[in-house]
Amino acid sequence: MAKISTKTATREENERVILKAAEETFAEFGFKGATTGMIAEKAGIPKANLHYYFPTKLALYRQVVEHIFHIWLEAANAFDDCDDPEEALTRYIGAKMDISRQHPMGSKVWANEIIHKAPVIQDYLETTLGEWTHTRIAVIDRWIAEGKMAPIDPRTLLYMIWATTQHYADFNHQIDTLNGGAPLSDAQFGKAKETVVSIILAGVGIRRRQDQTDPV
């Protein structure tokens, strides 16, 4: 039993190292420019070992895309766990901001794929992402019907959230440059997150509870 557990742990660690190297390589060179040899070298393993876990470059690429996509889907649990639009949107925007900071390379891989018209993951867009978007639009439409937020276009709201939050991953070099050549500090990032949440909630007609307290 211990041998099986050790073997499983070793496999998971090897896959983690390979996926991290692949994420960075695909983010820099794209699917066409990256090679499994480049990824193996970055991961510090023989190319044959990489192909043991991922037989083809396409299989590895899709795994990288699936990884970041599932992280994004987990962030969307705010819509499922809470029926208060202020709390749900605050949690969702905050989670998406955190993901951009913690997984910038994965976001860049996704962005590059979409820019090139999704030659590899078009099926994701048409199925999983399409279904997720449709169900969340229904939730937002219900909040609007219940008078909990302004009558805005739900699809445009989602696009704005994605664009704004993923900017902190896809354009982090620009942000760092404008920040004096250094990444945002924890305090700066926290302020950015709070600002993004406040602007979007105000834009959809949600007055935050913390703003409804009369000043002393």
C-alpha cells in the first residue's frame, strides 16, 4: 500500500513539474513555437520521461488549458453558493483577480489560443464555456428581475469581468513597468482588487452594504 502511495505521489509531482514547464513554454512561444524538447529541458527531465506522461504535444497543451479552465470554473462557485449579487460578484471578481496573480502563465496560454481563433480548444468554447456562460446569464437575469441590480446586459457584464481581471495576468509586464518596474505589492494588489469590485458593482447598480452606513 505504501509503495502504491509513493508511486502515485511521484507521478503527481512529475506531472506538476511538467505542466508548470509546459505552461511557461506555451505562454512564451505558443502551441506552434513550443516543442516537447524545450518543455522537457525546462522541467529538467529527459524528453522520453515527458512523453511517458504526455504522449503528444497536443495532449500536454490541452492538459495545460484544462488546468487553467478548471481553476476559473472553481472561481465561479460564487454564483452557485450565494444568491446575493453583491456577495457573489465580489467573491467572483476577487477570485478571478487572485487567479490572475497566481497563474499568469496559464492565462497567457488561454489568451494566445483565443487570439488565434482557438484552433485547439474551440470545442471548449462551444460546450463547457458556452454552458457555463448560459447558466450564469440566467442567474444574473433573475437578479435583475428581482430588482437586486440594474437592468444591464449580463453577457457584457461577464465579458467586462473577464477582461478586467485577466488584464492583471496577460498584461502584468505593462503593470509592473508602470509600477516603477516592480510587481504590485500585496497592499497595492489588494487596493486594485477592491477598486475593481467597487467600480463594477456601482456600474450594475449595487450599492455596497459597507457604503450604506451613515458616516459618524
